[in-house]
Amino acid sequence: MKRILTLVLSFTLTLAAFENASAQMSPGLFAKKKPLPSTRGKGSIKELGKEIHTAMQTGDTERLMIFMPSEPELKDLKKNKLTPDKTKELIETVNASQLENNFKQDLATVQNQLAADSVIPEQATFSAATGHRPKIPNVIPVTVTLLDKQQRPVALTFEALKIDKRVFLFRNLQVKREMQAVNMEPAKP
């Protein structure tokens, strides 16, 4: 009987030691876990460009609003000590509802311009999305290239706002007009 008790006790102590060692290697149930990735914004410029294309194809442009920065996100960006002063100055001039209303107006204008140019968004295909060097830190100029049904490129431009490794639709969505060469004759004296 003594022998069985000794075996049970040593087994229990060994098991307790093993549990303690494994608890130190990995967090337990009540340990602080990493936050889930944000569902707002997108992880890259390309993903954001594809969302604009999809929304224009499906006609569901309301879905783009989850890719716009919210008021708390804008406030956090303003309060963040690492945010450059130029970015803070710009962010202080806007609010989330103003950005959303302006973006909706810009989107309607873009759709009208595309229709006037005989470009049907439902038949256009996504080609590329390119971010350019920002003049204001965290405000990235973006060009999205779509191909119409004749495979002619159509460029859309907008500015994206980078917040904590996520990019958001920000402002100035428009159709990029290509500068065409003007046939100019030399002036006659």
C-alpha cells in the first residue's frame, strides 16, 4: 500500500512539474492574446484597388465605406506621437463623415465620366494598382488601371491613408485624363 501511495505521489508531482514547464512555454487560457487583425482598411494598395473595381462592377458602392477611416481611427492617428506633423495637419482638417460624403460624390462623378467615355465598369477588368511616393507622409497617391472591353487602359487615381500597416480609401477619386499632344503650328510673324 505504501508503495502504491509513493508511486501515485511521485506520478502526481511529475505531472505537476510537466504542466508547470509547458505553461511557461505557451500562454495559458487567461494569458493576454494578440488582437485579431483589423477588418477595416486593406493590407495593400492592390487589395484596395481591387475593392474599388469590384464595387463598381457589382454596383454595390456602399461596401467601400468599410475601407474608409473611422472617426476613432482618425483620432488615434492624430494622437499618435509617431505621426508626422504634416499628416496631423491634414487629418485635423477632415472628419470621417465628411470623407465618406466626398468619396461618394467622387465615385458618382467617376461613374458618370466612365459612362461618357463609353467605358462600362461591369465589363472592365482589373489590371494593376500602384502606389506612388507620398508628398505628405502616410497619404499615398494611388493609380488603379482598368482595361475596358477593347483592352484600352483606363486609369483611376485617389489618395490612400496608411494607418497602422493598413491602407484606407481617403480622398480625391477621379478618372486620370491622359495629356494628349496638341497639334500646334508655329506662330507666324
